[in-house]
Amino acid sequence: MYHYYQRSEHDAWTPLHSNSDQDPVALAKAAGAKKLTILALNQMVADGDDPEVPRNRDKLGYRGPLYFDIDCKEDLSQAIRSGRELVGKLTKMGVPKSMIQVYLSGSKGLHVLVPESLFTGSRFMLRLPEIYKEMARELFVIGLDYAVYSGGRGNCFRIANLQRADGNYRVPVTADELETLDEATYREWVKGPRNVEFDDPQGLVAHELQAMFEEAKKRVNTKRKIVIIASSSDMEKIREPVPACIQMLCDNKDIKGDASFNQQATQLATYLVRAEVPQTVADSLASRLASNGKSSTYSTAKARRDHIEAQVRYIEHTPSFSFGCNPIRALLSKRPCDGCPISEGASAEDGDTAQCAEALADGYYVKAGEGRRQLCNYTLEAVDMFMETPEDGTAERRVATRVKVIKGGVELGQAVIKESSFISRSAFVREFEGMKNLMFWGNDVDVQRIKGALFQEDQVMGEIYQVYTAGVHLDFVGDIPVFTYVEPDMSVNSVKVRGTHQYLGTLQARPYFAHCTMAEKGDQEVDNALCHLLQINQQHEIGLMVGWCVAVHFKAHLMRLFSQFPILSLWGSAGSGKSMTAGLITWLNGTDYMQLHTGVNAPSTSQYGMLDYLASTTTVPRIVEEYNKSKMTRSSFKDIGELIKAAWNAEATLKGRPNARSMSRFGAEAIAIPATAPVIVISEQEIEMPAIQERSICVHLTKAKRGQRRPYFEQAKKNREHLRRLGKTLMASALTTSLAEVENLMNEASKLLPEGMDDRPRYSLQVVLVGLWKLREVCVQQQLLETLAVLEPIIKVIERSSGAGTAYVQSEIDLVMEKIAVLVAISRAADEAKNGQVYLHEGLQYTITEQHLILDPVLAHAAYTRYCAQEERSAPVIDSGKQFLKLIQEEPYFEKCEPYAGMADGREMLFLSLKMLKENGVNISLLGCGSAV
């Protein structure tokens, strides 16, 4: 990276190269530098002086702290007050005082710096001085100098603690010292060097400042739109008298309801600066707007007057701001343009502008010969753009635009116009169906002219990203993660910016966080509801279920870190309360599976319907009911099971669709649909499919376990609205929880689990523990004391049971061996009764010794597959004898393969440990050797 330095006031600028592990200030001082540029550059500046080296100003990347220069000329006390005010604004935005670097310039001002790691990444960025200038505009204080935000090599500050030509020094002070600083102390301190230590951010993020930075970057990088620009000669014509549009702004007259004071102040400042209005007239106009304007942000006339002054100072140092008609027209409900020299001269528009329709009070018009032709009786005002980021990495595309529909100056409503609707008249008109008395007389070409007029207006539109999944989304701005929660009525991200995303489509069993408030500190209703919820079942069962539901809020974190999330499997006989329990607990996730919605019925749901259901959310639970093998066809049970299994790591299913525009040889394309939802599976029997069982937290619910807990359930059900309020608090907590924090909690949970535990069950228990710990953290923050008294014992039960490592999952071989044990029992009974089918003969296909089951793998597996096909009419778990022999040798009960006297003419037999078979869940009493070995 590069900086530039000077050895004296009039010395030439010298480039300084440094590596990331070097201190550029130390290198500059060693070279005899007095001044050093504030920002680092990614390359040396080429101004075009050397014909061999092209000019590169548009390619310069910058990196460095946010900086401010406060200079009040002869009023040092005002500069100190402004410095305090600026530090106060920064601390309100979450910047710790100890990290704000304040310097006394040594003359009549102050410098304030904020480390960039608090709000952005470490990458070089184009146009960074302009972005900082936009931020300074938002944080304006009297005396703030915008001239320091220059491009090229950038601006410089004198190196701290080096003597100036006047004998003074530029010295650091703390933000606390600034609070008590006065002129005398200032002049005393700058007489000599001072040493002050500022704290390192060490990963801390100031989220509000980060949001301001992102908004400033968006404004700087937004392409300027075509507007009617007033020439210098035009500005002379409207300098005196003041034009009617400016008079209306200053009197706050006929201003649109959605126009902000900031927009009014900006337009007035642009007029004052570009028209070079005399100071007395400028002061009068600014005072009128400050007196008449309305603003919730600038609530006093003085605050509004200071903001106008800030805009004037900003525009003085921003040549790209020009005075034009469109920005002011966007603020006024009436057009006072008759006789205005700028408006009359607007006929000389460029070719592109002339092709656009013109928006008048009664609709859109286009030129037709000497007159005009009306296209429609309404106008449109763009509000938001819907953006889509293609998966192929190409640039973002606008896919739709939300517009206000205005007729006769009255807003009739809003509509969303898809980008494809600008193709034809019929598609365009269809977007306004249902709005009364709207007429359109244009053709397909006229629709394009309206599109040109709509996007030519000089107004700032919000960008909204369309998403197909509700819940928490993780995006990266540079290398900084930003979490955004999305549901059909709202979106909010980790820096408190709303409305950046919109769910596209119809969501089954949607969440309702947009319709409720968050829990308040010490909220007795929330405390009571959650306390009862935690007692509706036994501690172990409720701990697993509630821990999983809370962890769902952090699924985006866990998927980013580990790419997996467990399934919650609730099973038990009819009447054990599975569906009602799941419906009640998931109120913590904002849903209503008890009254407004239900889970989907697995036997009656198609494979595609289930895929669409499981792909519609990221952190909102989906409930799959009646996943019972006895009620489903074999293929349906298998297909739905594969989709449930895919939810563990959000595996995608490829679906084909015709696409005539596709460049593939098939005239079709494949779309990947990932199963991103957290899933609750409800069944009457425990799911035996090992692939699902291994990926699940299995909870057995019974009537006995519910016992005398019905009153707790009824109270929790009655107050379930308050569970949703706590759920919204948990969701907000997830948005501001860092990836590192979740990773640390997972590591802590791992320490409680035995080393020999299988990876997937181990991970699932870690997730439950993290969910319970995060719930405890929120309860402590919200002072839910009644809940904490019940929650602590539940956490201890889960921690103890996790340490015991009880989460063993049967393998497919275990299931086969269980069935072979049944065949042995059937065969023994038939042999003794001299009646019935004998599948396996003792001494021929199997033998029991004191320690082993000796089994003929070929004949035993053949008998097993025949039994499944003929008696059970079901598919064998393992239908290949070769695979059976391979897989069984990986099990802990396999000891060896060797011949056994009297069996199979010397072929190798399996020697299986009876003790280990028992430990792996096989009922060895069926083998006739007793229940213990």
C-alpha cells in the first residue's frame, strides 16, 4: 500500500510504500516527514503527466479511518464545542469513547478519527473520500471542513507530536479530556508533545455507523440520473428575484406529504450556492425554511438552521451537485414553472430525454407534431426497486419496481410493475387491474416512453432484494456479515435497516413477528407464559424441544459454520400430545400451528409439494405430520424421507423445466431447490430409517410423561401470544449475535460430550445446549426471574444426559440383525412345535456359543430378504448380500470371519459378540441365550 508525505510545508509529495505489518507513520518519520496522507492507496497516483503511465484516478482504492477536520477560524471555543458535539454523535451510534481518536491541530481546530474496522472491512475501496464526505454530511457540526475529502493522493494531517512552524504541536487527547477542554488548556497542551493510548476495536462493530457507511456508499455509487440542469447564465436569471419554487420550499407550501426536510434543505442549499445568492438574501431564505419546516430529526428551528448550513457547506465542496428542475418538482405537489427561464429553456433536451414521456398533472404525454398526445390519465412515482442477484455471479438486475399511482394529484395506491411488464401494452395495463377509472391510450412503444420517464426522475429509490425463503438470511458486505430477518410483512437486518428484502410468493404457515412487539425487561406476562411452557412435560423432553426451537433462530449461523442442522423427531402413541406440543413450542418461532395453520400431512402430500414446503424458510420450523410407514406407500415413505433427510444440510433437489431461451442442447434448464427449513417430524412410531434417525433429535412423548402437567399446558396455551413476543426478542438477538460467538458456544458444548460419541448425534446435542444457553442469556437480559428458576434445572438435566453419551443411533446392519434374531426365534419355535416355517436351522445356518453368535452370512441374508418379501411385503433394509458382508465387518460386534466346524462345508462364518450385540440394541434373548451374557 502507498501513502504520500511532505518534509515541509512547500516540499514535493513523496510516495511511501509499506506492507501490512509495517507502521507507515514510523516509516514516514524515519524519512523526515512532517505530514502524511490520512488514507492508504492501493497504487501510486498517476495524473497523466507521464505519457507512458495513463491517468488512474478512477481506479484508486483507498483504505483508512473515517476522519473529520473542524476549523472555526478565529473561534477556538466553537471548534471545541463542535468537537464535543461530534464525539457525542459518534458515541450515540455505538462507537466507544475510548476508540475515538481526537487530536488538537495546534492552531485553531481539531481532528477526529474513527478506526475503519468498526464499520467496514479491510479491503481497498473506490471513492472512499466521497463516501466519508457523505457521512460527514450526516454528522455535520459547525466548522466541519468538507475540503479535506479530496481524491487523488488524498488529504493529509500533520504527524502527531512533531513541531509545527509556529512552535506548536499536533497532539492527541482522549474523548473524556475533550469534555473538560477549554481554550486555555488547548493552548497549553499544544506547546509540547503528548502521549495518549486509544483502544483497539478488536472485532467490535458499531452497527449504526456501519449502516450509515453502507447508505453513504450506495449514494456515492448510484449513477447520476439525467436531469434538466441550469447553466450559469440561467442561474444568473433566477438569482433575483428568487424563483417561485424556492419561495414555496421556504414557506413549506404545497410540499408533498412524503417530502423530507432534508430534501428541502438540500435543494435550497443547491440554489443558494449555485446561484451565488447574496448573503443577506441567503440568510433570509434559510431562516424562513428553518422556521416553517417540519422535521422529527431536527425538532427546533436552530437545529433546522444548522442543518441548512451543513448542506450549504457540503454543496460548496461537491461540484457534482447542480441546480435542476426535477429534484424540486419531486418535492412539490404543484408546478410553479410558468415564466421560469430554466423551464422555458428545457426544450433543448438531449435525444434520450426527448424520447421519454412527460409527466403532467393529468397524466403522461408525448410530443405529436406541434402538439401533444396523452397516453394515460395517471402518473407514476417510483418508490422501490426489487433486485435479484443471479446465481451465475453476473451483475444484480432490477426485476420489478414499486410505484405510487397518482391521479389528479391524489395517490390512489401502490402497484408493483414487473420488469417484463414494460414489454407490451397489455402486460403493463394488467399491473393496474382493480384500480378504478385508470385509462391508457398508448401503444407498446409508449410503454417504453413511460418507463424512460419513470426512471429518469432524479429521486432516490430504495433497493429491495427478492427472496424465496422466510427467516434469517446471511449476506456479506465486504467481509462483514449482515443478518436479515424476512417474513411476508417485514424485513429487518442486524444494523436495524428495514425493508431491504421482500419474500416472494405465498408462504404456508407463516411467522407473525411483524404483528407483535418484543418482550420488555421484567415483563411478567412473558415470564409467566414461558415458565408454564417449560413445565408442560418432563425436564429432559422439554429441554430437547425448547433447546431445538431456540437454536432454530441461530440456524443461519450454524449453517454458515457447520453446514448442518438437526431434525426434531417427535414420536409416540395417539393422544400423547405430539402435535399440540409442537404447535405450542413453535410460538417461540413466530408461527401459529395451533389455530391459523397446521403442519402438512405426509401421506397426502406430493413429493414436489413437500419440497416446496421444506424450501420456503431458513429459520421458521416446518411441521411434517403423520410420517407413519403403515399409512404411506413404500415409494412415498421413501421419497418424503429423502427430503426430510436433505434438510439436515440443506441439500438441493434438481428439478427440470422447459426453457426455449436456454442455450443448452435440451431446450430446458435445471433448477436447484435446497431444503433449507428446520423440520419437525411427527410420527406414532420411532423412525427406523437410520439415515433420518442419525440426523434427528428423537423425543418420545407419552401420556405418562405428561402426567399431571395439563394445567401448565393450558396456562401456556392461554398466554401463547406472549411466547411470540419472547420469540421476537430471540430473533433480534440472533441478528446481532456474531458467528464467532456461536462457534465458541458450540465448542463449549462439545467439551461436555464424550469423545467416543458419533459425530451427528454429538452435533445435535451441541445445538440443543447452545439453544438453551442462548435462552438463558435472553432471560437474564430481560430479567425473567420466574423462568430462570425453572430453566436452570432443565439445562443441568440436558448437560448431565449429554455427558452420559446416551444418544446411540442404530445402524442399518443393527436393523438387519434385529430381524435375523426374530427369524432365529421363529425358527426355534417352529422346530420345537414341529409345525411352521423354519428359516434358519441351528448348527447349519447359525450356532450359539457362550460368547458368540456364529452366522452363515450367505444363507442368513438370503433368509432375511425372503422373509421381508414374502411375510412382511416390505423392502429389505440391505438387499445385497455382498454389501451385508462388507458393512457388518464395520460394526463393533464383529470379531472375525473364519470357518466353523460342521457348518457350510468350510466356508467362512461370521463371529459376532453377543455382549456387543446387546449393547447395540439387538434383543439377544430371541437367540435363546438369555437376556444377559
